[in-house]
Amino acid sequence: MAKSHLHLAKTPSNNRRAFLKSGVAATAALTLAQSAVAAPTVSRSEHGRAILKMIAAQRAAMAKEGAYDAAGDEASKEIWAERWLEIADQIEARGREINSRPITSLSDIIDRAILAAYDCDAEGTELSSREDGQMIVSLIEGLVALGGLSVAECHFAI
């Protein structure tokens, strides 16, 4: 038995359904809902994407090193330890390249933030800077430069 909406009483619910069935209204409602919910996003540059791939490869190599260490396979453990150290060198070289360029876009900030996060060691819920902290310094320098300032202008030391 086919239902007919012609015999339905005019209620607010039925009126809303009829209104939302129109393509324009549905599109407008969807657009408004998406813009209200969606947070603005900024994409990282090709350099940032390359750094993230290297970080993933480094994690994988470190996991393999740990697995071979647990299995007692010293030769394989050393191979994977060498591999993740090589990747660390590549990340640091790319990081120096990224940090040598001025910040000209939000993507440049995201790239430096990726490097600053890489430059931290996770300990529980806190991030603590590694001994050199150079990636964090570069991020801060770039951010204050966007405001037309130098770090010296923002630092309290005389």
C-alpha cells in the first residue's frame, strides 16, 4: 500500500519536511551546518608532508629494532638501529632547510610546528625539549617575525 502525503494534516513537522525536500533549502541547510561545524584547517607544505613520512619511517624502524632486540637477534637489531639513525639525520637536514627559509604562509608555520614537536621527547603528558631545542627556537623566531619583531625585542635579557 503506497502512502500518500496528500492526506496528511498540515503540521509544523510536515511543513518542515516539504521545505527541506526542496533542493535549494537542503543545500543551504547543509552548507550552513558544514560551515558551523568545520574548523578551519591549514595544510602543511610538501616539506612538512615529507617530514611526516620520514617520522613514520623512523617509528617503523625503531619498532623493528625493538622487536629484534626482544628476540635476541643482535645483527638485525643493529641494522634497524642504523636505519632509524639515518632517517633522523635526514629529518634534521630537511629541518635545517625548512628553518632557513622565511615564514611566508601558514603552511610554513605548520612545518615548523611539526619540527618543533619532533624536537620534543614525550614524557607522560608533557613535551620536553631535547638538549639542543633548535627546532623550537626556529618556530618561535618565525612566529615573532610574522609580527614584525625579532626575538631580541621579545626577550627580557639585557
